[in-house]
Amino acid sequence: MIIDVHAHLNDELLIKNVEDILKECQICNVDKIICSGYDKKSSFMAYDLSNKYKQIYCSLGIHPSSTQDFDDEFINFVKSVSLSPKVVAIGEIGLDYHFPPFDKNKQIKIFVEQLKMAHLLNLPIQIHCRDATGDLIDILKQNKNLLKNGGILHCFSGSFETLHQIKQLGLKISVGGVVTFKNAVNVVELIKKVPLEMITLETDCPYLTPHPFRGKINNPSYIHYTAEKIADLKLIPIKKFYNEVRNNTLQTFPKLKNN
């Protein structure tokens, strides 16, 4: 059975079809999905979906492009539901310097505040990073005491040097459909070197649809294409890969073990 650690079933492209998607997931042996929030509204929606469907869990967070949503209403909401068995992480949180204009200082401030929240609530984190690796690693190192609950860098495509630093911080990565793209030469070479114990699987749906469905709307039932590609790159049987990755995932998100 497969766990998708980072999906956006709360996206408008998917939310109307959630029940059909879950049926497809059952056929494809996807038994657990973490629906990740990226602003206030999507976090509320992720929590609602997790309470409505057994297969869905949630991660609550404010993406760096939505820092205005990190307010008292959001903070109080997360604190009030943090003990729910369906709330498994804080995220997605992080830094994104891709689309100007952006306020680095505000992004960093909100990121650190959410690291503190995760630490206080004993929850792992889901980190987003785009064009901000240097600052991200510096912040994580400076706040290593806040990382006791672990977490993942989602959709990781950084360097092997960055990967080593992530490992030293006690974090894992999640890998999505990009690894199946024909032009993803750097990601393929990276995945060959990644220690198996650091890997979890994600779709980031509705985005980053794996080959052979690239260009279509992604959903968690496609995750096995990513898994099969990685197992092939790692030269290990797919069954062993599934078992190892599931163990990694349950270690990172311990609430998933209880349901």
C-alpha cells in the first residue's frame, strides 16, 4: 500500500471529484493521502476533507506566497485542532523567491513562526523551497532545536550537497512525478544517490503529473508511476521499495500509524 505525503485534493481542480479519485486510489493501492494546506482557506478545506474521508489526512500551513494569511484566526485554528488524529503536520511552509516582487524578511519571519508552531504542537513539517536554498538551509541550521519532530522537503530537486545538509538536520525528502520526466536529468542523477531511508512519495497533485500522463491533471492514483521509476533507478524490487518508503513515511508522520 502507498502513502501520498503531499497532495492538494483541496484544489478547485480536484475537490469536486474527491470521491471518484479515492475510488481510483483504492484500485491502485493508495491507502493514505496527506492533503496539504497552503493558505488559510485551503488549510480549513484540508481539515474538513480529512474529517470526511478515512483515507485523507491533513497538513496545515501558510505557503510563503500567502504570508498575509498567517494571522490570529489561522494560529488559533491550528492550535485548536492539532491533537486531532487527522492533523499530521504543519505545512506547506517555507521560502519562495521565484516570482518577484516578494518580501524575503516577511517570508523568513512567517517560516520561523511556523517552525515554532510545529515544535510547540509536536508535529513534523512539510517544507516548500524554490530559488531560496541558501536562506532555507541557514534558517534550518539556526533553528535546529525546532526540528525535533522531523519532516520533509517536498518535491525536492536540489543538489547532493543540499541533500546531505538536509540529512544532517534529520529531515527527509519527498519525490514526485518530475523524476519521470524525460528532461529531468539532474533529478534522475540525484535520486540514484539519495539514501533509500530518506525517500517518501508525493504527487503534489493537481500539478507535476508523471509520465505517461504529463499534461493532464494529476491525482494520487498516479503515484505508482513515480514509485516504479525510482525503484528502477535504485535497482531494487518494487515491493521492497514500497515497504521501505512506507516505513520512512510512518516514521516521519507517526499519526498515520494509528489509523
